[in-house]
Amino acid sequence: MSEPLVYRNFTQAELNDAYNQASLVPDINDHQARQAEETANARRMLPCRLGLAYGPTDAEYIDVYGEADGSRPAMIYTHGGAWRAGTADGAGSGAPAFVAKGCVYVVVNFALAPDISLDEMVRQCRAATAYVYEYAGEFGIDPDRIYVSGHSSGGHLSAMVAGTDWAGEFGAPADLIK
């Protein structure tokens, strides 16, 4: 007997495989190891502040790369991993390029599924962004020059952050994200 279809023409096993990064990227372990090594190199090369808590759980922290004088833009980066994998510890590889161009690079860490819901992930990423805005002066960031980016599921989370009602939900400028 065949497995029942749970979404369109997909069985549960087929849906699970579609979200299995290892099946989609044959050398995923090499890629992840390279990202972790490049992040470790960035941490050695650049001034950085790691593990800054923006929320109440252990998973809610940011890593800040680079120093600035209050006039620098911030690039807030959210890692990918199908909402189920990855941490800030392997996501700082982009810092050297952004810092070299005059940005402060901020990597967001957040809890993962299935331990939390997607709504909670979005809330955590918004809270991290609000924290960067609130403490922009401490990081040498111009609070009027905050940008977001992300890879894969991190791109989705960054889009949710960009679409936030900053004025209504946080009392921040409506155009907090540039």
C-alpha cells in the first residue's frame, strides 16, 4: 500500500526529503565546516563582541563584528538552515567583507524548530533587530542605517523583519530597516 498524500502530490516522506538540506547539497558537511572555519577566522581577525543576549533564552544572542564611531551602517545577517539547523557560530564568514567596506556586521542567533514555532523565530529575529537599534550607539552604528540580509530560511526571516510594523509594535521609526 502506498503512503498517503499529505500535501498536493507529496507523501510525508517526500516532503521531509524536500526539506533535508543534506539530500539537496551533496557536500553540505564540507560547506558547513568551511563556514565555521571562516567564522573562526573572522573572530580572530576582527574586533568582535560575541554572545550578546537580546532576549531571555540562551538561543537569543547576537554577535557583533567590527568597531565604528556612530556613523557606520549595520548589516544584520540571519543564518539559514531550514529553520531547523545552524547557529551564529557558523554564520560570521561574511563579516570581513562587510567590515572592510565600513559596516558593522551583526549575526543573529535564534532558537530552532521543532523546539519553537516559526512565529516565535520571527519574534526573536525582530527582537534582535530592535536590540541593535536600541543599542546602536554602543555598537558605533548609525541607527538610521540598519539593513538586513539572510541566507535561505534566514532570507525568509529577514524579509519578515523588514516587513515589521516598527512604529506600531516597537515604537521605533517605521523605516527602521533601510
